[in-house]
Amino acid sequence: MNRDNSTTTVVMVPSLTLVDSPVETGTEKKENLVMYQLKVRAGAEAATAEKYKVHVRRFDDGTPQALINLLIKLNEIWTQNTVDEPVDRLAIIRTLFRGEALSLFESALATARDDPDGGEELALTNEHLEEGIQEVKRGVFPHRALEIQKLWMRRKMRKPVDLTFRKMVTAVTRINNYIPYFPDATDADKFQEAEIIELLEWSIPQKWRNQFDLEGYVPSLFNRATLLGRCEAFERQEPNATKPQVHKANSKKSAKHKHTKPSNSTEKFYCTEHGADKKHNTDSCWTLINRAKKAKENSGKKLTPNKFRKELNSVATGRNKLKTIAKYSKILKSEQKKAQKAKTKASSKQKKADSESDPVSSGTDSDLEVHVLETVHKKAVKPKAGKPKTVTFSDINKIEEKNTLKANTIGNADLFIGCTDEDSDDDDDITNVNTNVVTNNNMVAEATAEEILEESLLDAELAKLGVTSTVDNMEE
């Protein structure tokens, strides 16, 4: 016979826990809530009796806690308004039960009213209604719910760290009062007072029980109030024991070491703002992302006088405002002078560049001649590296013709300048010379910058070949 030696862990899940699940509010639809007006004094017959309103949530297929809350409201309605008739109670039950719960109730009610002898249906009684409610409990509560609940309270129930002992006592009392609402349970199934003290004793921390042993205190020999007083004394000695630990990202310790990555860190991520972290790194840190986004938005905004005034007031907070404004004024004036000086310098450079880029100006003819001759010599540009340009005899002839034209221009200019008033007898010769000079100057002015650059490149190539054809050679 094969035996399974594997150990199985039995997990006891109680139907009710120490911390009651919060009831969701604000998300309920109106058709899921039923409002009843109940009398303040139970059984009051006067028509003017004071009343109060109670809202009851309808039950379809919820948790055991939700069903218990509904049954408590149902008993309150029957008690305060003295609803004793089975027909009236049945109407209220059919109003509050919906879906699967209503089907279970109707099925159990019909079975309970069947005549064992096969006759007509029995008259409706409160016991029949109770049988239907018990069937709904069996459908909602888990299997062996009462047994598992009491077993969990005896063996597994422990006081949570963030729950005070006084609240612990209240929670245990609440669960004990809910035990009769379990399927097939009665008041006799509730824990007695001595049993509750025993449950509370074994739910507290071990070091508290060790202190009880040192003092010779046995909780089961005293009442619940004595145990409550001693346990609250322990809590006062450990004020931080009942408070949940909250991580503060802006604490001094984290700020001091937030840029230091631990060597043996067990965290999966690391953030330069928050240090070692389990959820994010530097790239996905929303603090840094929002900070960068805010800085970008502020950089793109226009600086208005009002904003500048606010920034100045924030800087001067806690200081002498007059001295701070005086320092800012001095710095602003200095920066203004520097900016004006830089602007003037840039403007002068631009004007100089514009004047150099335009060789033909509105000056006299003699100034034009000198400027053109200087440009011819200064425009010698170093040829670009690469394949050398092939120089043909036609290119050489073109260069010689241009040099001849320039030489004639220079000679005519010298002739014109050398003429004095004493040689003014021959007016026709002077007129001819002036005409030739103007004609030659116009021809020279028509030479574009591109031709001058081409000529410089050709001169460089001729120099490599040993051929000289410059203005100086032409003059010689």
C-alpha cells in the first residue's frame, strides 16, 4: 500500500476576523438600500411616537459579515416596530433578500410548510421563517464555519501590532456576540467569561506573559478588567510598539545617505533621490520627473515685473530688504553695462565685415583703383587639399590678358596723378587720359569676387609649375 508522506499545511480561515471589513459607502445604488422608520421606544402605540430612520442594504450573495449585519437590522425592525405576525415578517424578508439568497429562502420555506401526510400546506409560522433563514446561512457560510471559527480563536488568534489591547478586547467580544448568527448555532455556543479571558491571555505577546510569570499573576484567576489594565500598562511602556512604522522619504537620515548606494543592498532598484527602493529606480522616479517638468515649464514662461518682484521678495525673506535690493540693483547695472558693451562690439564687427565684403564703394576713382589693387594681392587663398586643378594654355592667356589690363590701369592712374597745373596747356591730352582711366576703371570694377578667387587659385597652380604671371612680372 502506497502512503503519502508529504506534509500538508492546514490553513484555518475564519468567517469573522478581528478587524471588521469596512462597509463601502457612496457607491451603493438607491435600489440596493431600503429605508425604514422605526420607533424610538419599542412597542409605543401612540401615533405621535418619536421615530428614527434606518437604511438596510439588500442581500444577494455576499460575505458572512454582510449577512450578519442584515440579520441584526432585521431583528431591530421587528423589535422596535413590534412586528410579530409571520405574514408581516415574510414581507420584510422578501423585500431585503435578492437573487440566490431569496431562492434559498423560498425553497426552504416551501419545504418547511409541506404537510408530512400529504395534505394542504401548513399555516405560516415564525418557525418556518427561521428555517428559511437558516438555509440562507448554510449557503453563505463556509463548511463547518462555527467549529473552524472557535478553533481559530483558541489556537491562531494573536493581537495585531497596530491594534491596541482595548480594541482587541472589543473585537473578541463582538465575534462572540455574532456566534449565534452562525448556521445552526445558539446562545449556548458562545464563549463564557473565563474562556474569553483565556483567549485574550494567549493572544498577547510572549514577553508580556513572561512578565506575568515574574509577578505571579494568573489572568484566569481575575476578571477581564484586571487583565486589561495590566496590558495597557505594557503598551504605555512601549509607546511605539502599537504604531505602524511609516517610512519618511524626507527624513534627515535618508537625506544624508540618499546619494550613497549600499554595497550589500537587498533592494531591486536604486534611486538617487530615495536610495535603495523596491519599486522604482532613478529613471522612473516621479519626484524627479515632476521636478524636471516643473523646471521646464518655469523656464519657458515670460518673466513679468510681478514675478520678478515675488522672486526678489522671496530672496529678501529673513534679511535686510533695503540692502538686498541695493545689491541686486548694483549687479543689474553692472550686467547691463556688460551687455551694452558686448552689443556695441558685435555691431562694430558686423559693420566691418559688411564693409570688407563689399569691395566696390561710393568713393573716388583713385580710391577704387588702390582698393582693387590691394584686393588682388590679399585674395591669395590657400588652395584646398585634393586633386590639383589642370592648367591649360588658354587659362594662362586669360591671366596674362587680365594682368596686362591691370598694368595699363596702374600706368594711366600714375599718369593722371602726375599731371599738374603747369601741364594744363594741352587740354585735349588730359581729356583723353581721363577718358582712358575711367574706361579702364569701369572694366576693373566689373571683375567679380568669383573671378578674383579663380585667378588666385590659378596663380597658385602656376607657382607649383614654375610659371610666374603676376603683376610684378608684368611691370618688369
